Amino acid sequence: MNIEIKQEPSEEVSCANCKACCCRLEVLLITDTGVPKQHIAVDKWGGETMLRLDDGWCSAMDRKTYRCTIYENRPWICREFEMGSYECLQERDAWL
């Protein structure tokens, strides 16, 4: 039996050290928060998602600062995805 033991992160996740790993996830637009049209992709069924660029990153993420350029108008899902939460730490583990 293999038991995987996860080591706790050595530092707390904050705006200063976040690498925006969640900005590679698919984000469905399920409420109107005012996301600008240039950041919206429409699938073949008419569903709206945040536009992701060819490399997988969200089009609204500033590549230099790892900050959202539409923060005040970010999707509901992005508002609910809590920095440092279990889900956040899982995504960081997967990408870092």
C-alpha cells in the first residue's frame, strides 16, 4: 500500500507570492459581472467561458505581475476561488 504524505507549504499563499495557477483553469461564465467581450470565448453550444490563450493562460491575466487585469469585473467563479484554499493549493502543487 502506497501512502502519499503531502508536506505543508513552507509559506502562506498571498498576493505577493501567488503564481496565478488558477488562471489556467477553465472558467465558465454563469453570471454577468461585466467581463469585457474580448476576454470571452463562446463554445459550440453557446456557453461562455473566459478566453484562454494558446498557452492555456487566461487572457485577462497580466503575465508580468500575475494579476487580473479585469479584477473588478472578474467572473463569479474567480471571486469564489479562495487564495490559499485546499483547491488553490492543489492547483499550485500540480503546476509548480
